[in-house]
Amino acid sequence: MSITAEEAKPESNAQATRAHIIVLGNAKGGSGKSTTCMHVVVSLLSMGYKVGVIDLDGKQKTLGRYIENRQAFTDTKELNLPMPSLSVIEPSNKKNMDEAQSDERTRFVNALQDQVYGNDFVVVDCPGADSFIAKLGHSFADTLLTPMNDSFIDLDLLAKVDPTTFDVERPSWYSEMVWEQRKRRALIDKHQIDWVVMRNRLSHTDAHNKRNIEQILAKLSSRISFRPAAGFGERVIFRELFLKGLTVLDLKTKGVGVKMSMSHVAARQEIRQLIKTLKLPGVDDRLDRI
């Protein structure tokens, strides 16, 4: 059975305030999950919050490398960019499946214990696969954010759709997995996970495909209880800053060396809108900082 962050609470911190846990989850790779995750992290840092990060995809380690790149760039340029604290959970090398799962669970809970009472927010990046550690990560969410490319291929992750009428026939296995983790979490501590599905890499032109997906998600959201959110447009800037560990929000910092453009300004507005849509505790009063 999954456990909650409350069960990872150290006895010495019995009265401590627990961080709000944001989990980025999607069982399909290539949805822009780690890029979205980094922009959420830097948004919160820019608002003055202390942020911890746990990368559960210790094999690929995209988010972990992103943050390492940020630290290296900051050191080289002698900048004062805000940094999160980082924990990376490597895959277990134990051969027995039960032992491997127990090992990964223990290391995740220990990392969470270190992060959740020393920060205002903890952001958890799950691997893009159906795995034990991904399911465990989902069960800890206060807010679950699922980025998906604005396509029927990615929509298939959430539901089976009739190709002629576009009616939703049934939820997919990923939606059912999220539903199971939400029920389990509610039984453990009565918490209702807030699930937000973010349409990513949106086209800048109107198209039938775009409108159809929007309508299908609207129907599906009430059926399986998530909130749809418009995410980031298809912009090169969201990907090209990875090697420097930067985000669009960092470009206003003197010494970064990237000239701002109108596209960057529009991207900042998309980030601000996403953070507003997430409805994170206390954040509305600080939106003007990003």
C-alpha cells in the first residue's frame, strides 16, 4: 500500500508544517514533463518560496541534469539565480522485485522526509512509464499535474475515444491508475488529490484537431474529475535553455546573456497562467513576481 507524506514525518517535527507536494506525472514520454516541471520550480523560487525537487526517474534523470546544468551555469557566470534542493532516486539494483520495490520506497520516503519539512513546496518528477516508483509518486500528490501533447496520440493515454463521433468510450489505464491512487490516498488521510491535465505544445493556429481535443477534454474532465489547463505553446525557447539550466523566467536576470523577445514575453504569460490555474496555496498574492 502507498503511504503519504504524513507517514514520513519525523517524530521531532511533530508540529512542523508540511510542504505542498506537486507531482508531475504522465506514463508517456515526450510530453514536456521535465521542462514543465522546471518552469514550475523556478516560478515558485521566483516568488520567494523554498522549493525541494525529487527526480524519481533516476535512470534518465532529465530534471536532475537540468538542475545540475543550472548550478554549473550559475557558478560559471557568477550569477545569483535561485536554486532548489535536489534529490534523485536511482533505480534499485536488487534482483528480487519485492526487495527492489522496498528499497526504492525506502529511499523515496527518506528523500521526501528530508525535503517536505524544510521547504514550502516539493515538486516530484515521475518517470514516463508504468512503474512502481511512478505509482508511489502519484499517491503522494497534493496537486497532480499531467502534461500532454495536444494530439490524439497523447489523448489516448487518458481515454478511448470514438474515431467518428469523438465520444469518450472509457477511461484509459493511466486514468484508472490515477483514480486508484486517489481512492487510496483518500482512505489513508482523506486528502483529495487535485488533478490538473495540461495541454502542452499548443499550436498557434486554430485547427479542427485543436478544437476537437479541447471539447473532448472538457467532457472527460467531468467524468474522471480533473481540471483542464492550457499550457505552453510550441516554442523553441522552452527546449533550447536546457543546457544552461535556464527557464524563460531567468532571462530578465542581468548577465544571463539571452536577449528577450516578444516570444519570450508571451511564454512568460503562459507560465504565469499555468501557475494561476494550479491554485497552489498562497501563490495568488505573489503572481506579480513572475
